[in-house]
Amino acid sequence: MICMIILLLFLQLTVRGEVSSNYLEEGRLIEKRAEEFFNGDTVKVNSYLKNSGRFRYDERGKIKLSPIIFDIEVSGNYPMLEETIKKNIVFFSGQVYNRSKLKVEEKRLTEFLKSEGFLNPSVRIKEINISENYVSLSIEIEKDDIIPINSIVINNNKAFSDIRLKFMMSSFFRSLYPVPMNRFSENRLKKDVRTIGIFYKEKGFYSSKVSSRDTLVNGSVNIYIDVDEGEDFDIKYEGKDYYYDFTLNNAVEPLLAQSGTRYGMKRGKLRLLEKYKLDGFEDVYIKNRLVDKKDIVYDIDEGERRVIDKFLIKSEGIDTEKLRSLTHSGDEPFFGKNYYSSLQLELDSASIAGYLYSKGFFDNRILIKRDLSEKSANIEIDVFPGKRTMISNIKIDGLEEDNRFYKKIYSKKGDAYVEYIADKDRNLISTYISETGYPYVKAEYNYDSLSSTLNFNIERGSKVRNGKVFFTGNFKTSPKYLISLLEFEEDSLFSLRRLYSNQKKLRSTTIFNNVKIKTPGLLSKLDKIDLFIELSEKHPYFFEFGCNYEVKNRFSADLKFGDKNFMGKNRALYTDLYYSSSKEYYQIFYEDRDLFGTFIKGKFSLFYEDYNPVATEERFYETGVNLTVYRGFNIVTLGFGSSFSKKNSNVYADTDNYLNEYSVFATVDRRSNIMRPKFGYYGNVEIKYSLNFSEDYDKFTKITFDNRYFYTFKKLTIATSLKNGYIYSRFEDKVSTDQKFFLGGLSTVRGYSQNKFITNGSKAVADMSYSLLNFELRLETFFNIETIAFYDLGSLGDYMFKKPKSSTGLGIGYISPFGSITLYYGKKLDRVENEGRYKIHFSIGYVF
């Protein structure tokens, strides 16, 4: 192991010592051009080179090429993440180094640390010369004492309580933590002030103002939030008949919140006028006024509307039905009538004109004739498309072999000339040429109206090749593994597409917090481009512990620990230990997220399990190995699993049973969020085939389906789940209980005890098939509190709800960073004799 570490350090130093040849060539070229321009005048040449930012004077007063920054390291006693500090510095890897900026940057970083709650921070940036042309920077930070938050006081808040406003402040929750997590931050406080200000305006306090003050006392800070609520305005509409109040409020309230009371009232009036006129109220009159300094009143005289009796479009050579479909005035509503609106008619005219322009009719003209009476309107639109601008010929200049582009571009001979299509063609040609090693390509086009020719002028520029790859940052991942991920070969043709693809590949490994690929040579238009890949790696080692306490003294605990980046090759090695009153298992996992250099992921595990299903007298012991391989595609993940185990049970005879299981599965996961889904769909289907080489037990095929759907309207989330399962036994239904299906409990049908959906005396009953439907309404209220109404329907012994039992109930939960912490009350709707009426459940995370 020591030899490997020494070898890796040697390779790393060797890579860091390499000189970027194209950077040196560029420096020599700049110097040569300066000497030619200033006719060898040394003073002027040196002055020009110094001002270019690429050169500097050395200790002997000689002008020389400035080094480039290779790496930036952060050290010192700081609780902040290194990535946060790097985001707030102006230096970056691959940048031309300018020593004169060091002091300025040290001062700026010091002020930043003070604003983040450190009393007397000290910042020192040191140079570490790797070679003549490279420099690494070391940022040493001494932050001194942390300034904790002592108290938060909110003044002059009358409409809302202190605790309600404090619960909106991340600074308040920080103040509850012990030092050093309790740390004052000016940036965090500014966000809190903005949050409270937005909240007040959303609640109708349109002239409210929120500000903050902080005072330092005995090494801690007291925060004061000053609230000027202004007036709590009510919006009233008098004289209106057509719209509901909430419809008009949706138009007016955002403007009042943005612009305050006075100006917002005027903007609201204009918005209402526009809304009414679009719906055909041509003679609408609106007046706004402020009553008793607390009520905003809009006096509305809607007037009458005219019904469109006749709507006709005339045109020669253009499909009038197509033109009519572009208009709203020509719509024939399924319910109600179509009303005349001059504003909508202008928009329809613009829509027709835009369509004609897109088809090459640049000189089109539209004439609208109106025949208006007191209650009706006849509309006739005459469309004169004019002469169509056609393409008779296409020329591509600047390429030796341009024939292949004629088939690729969208513009064709005989088509109408359309400017935005020509733009697409120019971009297409530029992209194609750029991918052949010419990233500096310039493509322009013009249309010759006399000859009806579309001309593309191409300047390829110089051919560009790949230089070297430099990895910088804090990471333990093997450089050899990183290079194997990249679609990059030194001295091959440079490609922007492959550059973005490489960045995507590195990010897809999930072992990095941040991946930045920098190509400073592109700005200077070099002939060789070096890649500077700056990596910020996630902490590879993890330790997780969780425990739970359920009814009837059922205790459970789960411990996981391991390495998520084993051997620095994006592999995982971890252990999972679980213990409860009914089950215990121990597993060691080895996971390869890029199996054999493919996109396939593989997981191998050794396991031991001791399982006693709740409310039964059966017990199972199993030891074995498991292998799963899977690959994700655009919308679906496909996988295959296999396991081999030795299983014993009081159900079997006194012999060892050797089981072999195979499974295939497909998963679609389009949820907006795994922890707290609001939109999307999740679906999974799995088929498992089991063999027992010793007895006739557990020779079966199991099929399971899991479908979930989520939709959110404002703060109400509708969640549904449908699950089905079926087991086909190949030998007289001899399937052990741990393989069958149970219902009842928190994760299936609430209101029932765990596994006791159907009982035989005090024992739980399992069966070979089941069906389960869960329906929830999740309403987010205030203080991150969520109320849930649910309905559960289950059927055991069939998979089509032929023998259903159901329950309903309510839940109340707190939305924490770790998921929803919820207490459920479930009541049975199909209770049988000697069953309890209800059950209370506790959950961390959603049931589905």
C-alpha cells in the first residue's frame, strides 16, 4: 500500500511538472509581434507586454511570461466547506497568474469571512512554484472566534406573531444550534429579511417595509428585525358582474406586491382594462380609489359586449382555414358566444402577419373591415400576401467540399427564404465544422434578392488539436480512472461537443460535488487546447445510524458505514447491519457503478438474515450471496438479479435447503423529488423465479407491480399508489411464509396492526396474491406543517380487489430536511368482530 501511495504521488508530481507547450508558443508569438510592431524598442515592447497581463518582471527586472495557476488549496481552521470559499475567490485553475491581485484578494476574502460571522479573520495567500510556468496557490485561513447569534427580536409586528416570522428565518434555526453551527451570517440575514418582506406583501401589506439591525455584545450578536407593516389593504370591486373577485385579485395582487400601493393601483387598473377588453368589454370604464387608507376600491362599469355574427377571412393563394385557426376572434366556442374585441383583433392580425412572414411573404398587408352595431359585429379580414421571396440557388463559399451540407441544411432550392431558418442553417454549418477541429469557425449568410440566391460565407480558421489534461482540486479518485472516462486523446482534433460530453460523464459518477472544465486556450485562439479539470469531491466515507420504536415494544435499529469511492474508482464498499424484534440481517455490499467500462452498474453482496414474521410462529434463517446488474436508459432502468442461499426454517424438514433465485425488473422514475415528490410517476415491475434444490418448498414464480402518481395544485398534493402481486407455486402451493404477501400496518393498510389485515385467532395470515390501493391528499399549511387525509383499500388472496377491506383517516406531519415526520390516525371501515376500531401509526418519510 505504501509503495502504491508513493507511486501515485510520483505520477501526480510528474503530471504537474509538465509544461503547457501551446501556452509557451502563444507567449513567444505575442512577444515576436510586439517587437515587430515597435521596431525593437525594448522599453515600449516591455511596457506593452506588461500591460497585456500575460507578462511580468522577474527579480532581475527582466520581462518574462507569467505562469498560469495550476491548483488552489484551502487550509486553516475553518468550518466552512472548501467549495464555498473557492466560489468567493477570483482566481481559478488555468488562469494567467497576476501577483498584484494577491493583496486585494486577501482583503476581499477577509471582509467576506467577517460577513459570515468570524470576529477577526486572517487570510494569507501564498505561492507554491511548481515549475517556471506553473504556480499553485495556498489560501491559509485563520478565522479566530465565531460570532454566534445570541437573540433575535422582531419589532412592530402586529398582524403576525414573533414565532411565525421567526420560523421563516434560517438565522433563527441557526441560533438554536451549538457553536460552531450557530454562526451569524450577513448574507443569510439579508435573505431572511427578503423572505419576510415577500410574505407581508403576499398577505396584503403592499406598503410594508422590513429592515434589520445587528449589534455585537460580548462576542455574540443580537439581531433586530424592524417591521413597518403599513396598512393591511383590502381589495374591493364595485359594479362588476362578469368576473369573480378571486379572478381579478390574481391580476391585481402581484402588481401591488411589486410596486406598492400608489403605483400598484395604477398598474392594476391598466391590467384590469386589458383583461376586460380582451374579453369583449369595449366600453369598460374603471376608476381606482383609496378609502380610509385601508381599502383599495376599483369602480367598474363593464358596459355592453358585441357578439360576432360574421367572421370572414379572404385571401388569394393562402389557405383561409389555416389563417382562421391562427386567430382567437374566429374561434367558435363550445359554450357561450364569441364576442368582439378590438384588442384581440389586433393580436390576431399580428399572428397572421407573423405566419406569412415565416413563409417568405415579407411584403404582406392585412386589411380589417368592421361593421359594428350596438350589440353585434361583422368582421372581414382581407389578406394580401404580396410576392413570396423564394430561393433559386444556394451557395456555400469557403469550403472545398460543400456538397454534403446541401442535404443537411433546412433551406432548399424552391423554398421560401425565411430568415430564422437561414439562422438555423448557419448554426448547423458552424457546429458541424467546429466538430471537425475548427472551433474558431465564422459563418455568415446573406440573401441576394436580385438573383434569389442564399449565400453562406465560411471562414474555418486554424485547425485545433487537443493538448494535455490537468486534474486539479481536492480528490482521491484515481487519475487513471478519470482519464478512462474521458473521450479525449492528446493531439486529436478538438471538439466542443466532446468537451461537454466529458463534463457530463464526470458529473454522472455522483462522486463529485462540482466539476469544472476550463479551456483558457480557447479565448486566446491557440492551436492546441489544454483541459484544466477542477474537481471537488464528496466525502467518500459515510456513517449512518437510525432507530425506531413501534407499538408492542418493537425496537429496530439500522447501521450503515463504508466507502462510496473505494480505491478511487467510483466503486462502493459498505456494510448494512439491521436489528429488530422480528428481524435481523447483516450484509456486505460491493458496488461498481461502471462495470467493465460500460454504463452498466453491478452490485454484489453477502448476507445473513434471521426473520420471524410479525404475529406468526415461524422463523427463517438464510445465508447467501446476491448479484444485481442494471442499466439506466432515458426513461427506464432495466436490471437482472440472481442469488444463491442456504435457508433453514421450522417450516422445513431438518435438512439444509439451497435456494437459487433469478429476477428481472424494469423501473420508470419520473418523480420530481424522491424524498418529497410533488409531480411525476413511478412504476416498477419485477418477475422472480425461485428454485429449491433440497425440498419441494419455495419453487415458485412471483410477479409484483408498483405504480405511483403525484400531482400538485398550489399547496395541495394528490398522491396515489396501486400495487399488485401474485405467486405461482409449481408444487402444491408450498411457499414459505416469508415469501408470501402480508397486508396491514403503516406501509399497506393503515388502521390495522402490522401484518394483521386477516388473522386466524391471534396469528397473521399471508397469501399468494394481493392488491393494494392508497390515496392521499397532502396539504402544506404553515410552519412546514402538513395535514394528510388518506384512504387505503386492500385485498388479500386475489389481485383484482374481489375481497376488499378498507380504512380511512388523517395524519399531521412536520416537513423536516430528513423527510416528513408524520403521525397517522387510521380507522377501519370494514371491521369484523373482536377487531379494534382504529390504530395510530408514526412514520419518518412518506408511506409512498
